[in-house]
Amino acid sequence: MEKRTARLTLLIDPRKKAVFEQLCAREDVTPSQKVRQFIRDYVQQQLGDDWMREAEAALRAREEEN
């Protein structure tokens, strides 16, 4: 399970936000869930299936340096 400890703030057109919220409600998901899905899909598309292991290894290496 992913840790949800980082916050992402973005500004969008209020009309797009309202439509996005309605579409999310149709799918019975929250806007946050949908944005997390978009980000997961994009990262996986760009970096492949092993992106999570690589990211965790990079974080561990960074922690060991400090």
C-alpha cells in the first residue's frame, strides 16, 4: 500500500473542477483517488512496471547518505 503523506496543490479552472467532480462521482471515486490513479498510470507508462522498486531503492539510498 502506498503511503499518502505528500500533498500536491494545483490550480484549475473552476468549471473543469466541477465537471471532474461530477465524473468522479459517476465512477464512485473521489477526485483524489482519480488523480492518484492518473499519476500512477503516467509514472508506470513512463518508467515501466518496476518504477516502485526503483523509487524505493532510491529513497533508501538517499536516507543512508543522511
